[in-house]
Amino acid sequence: MKYSFAVLAVVLVAASVVAADPDPGFWSRGKQRIRDSVKFAKDASRGTSDMHRAYRDMRKANWRNSDRYFHSRGNADAASRGPGGRWAAEVISNTREITDRLRGGSAADSARDQAANRWGRNGGDPNRYRPQGLPLQY
């Protein structure tokens, strides 16, 4: 009995909101916000995958002085996904640099990595940081 009363109350409140809606575009804007949020989440997920792929390639390549290239490439790939990918790239890059600093990494290395991260996120060509001789598969 209590359950059916609660359901009836929710239905009545919802009906009154719909009936009293002074703004006819309210529901369509709500749908658009939901679509935008879903797209942001998908972009962020795909951007995270781009960052992981760049990290995996960096480990696999094991190439001297290639760190900044892979930082820039991962950020560029992720940011190309849209606002969600750009956000994911920034969060992952900043977290990585904080972790490196806590593990004893130098401030100068962190600053160079962050410059490469920003370069990639802002649409710069990652090849600017590509070390000579790095295999073309990367």
C-alpha cells in the first residue's frame, strides 16, 4: 500500500511539472545536455585509450630520448577526440607528472614533459619531439 502511494505521488509530481512547464524548450535542452554528456564520456574513454597506447608504445620501443615524443603523441591523439579526450589527456598527464615528482623525478624533466604534453594537446605535431632513428611504426 505504501509503495503504490509513493508511485502515485511521483507520477502526480511529474505530471504537474510537465503541465506547468513555462519553457517549451526545457525538455529538448535536457536531452541535448544528456547527449553532450554521453559524448564527453565517450571522448574521455577513447582519449584514455589513446594515452594508454602511447605509453604502451613507449615501453615497447624502449628508445632513448623518446619520452617527450610519446607524451606529445598521446596528448595529441587524445585531444583530437574532442573536449572529453582533451580533459582525459590533461588529467592523466598531470597525474603522471605528480607521480614522477613524488618518486624523485627532477623538476626540469617534469617541466619538459609538461611542455610536450601541452604541445600535443594544443594540436602541435608530435614529430617535433621525435628522436632520430625511432622506427616508423611509432
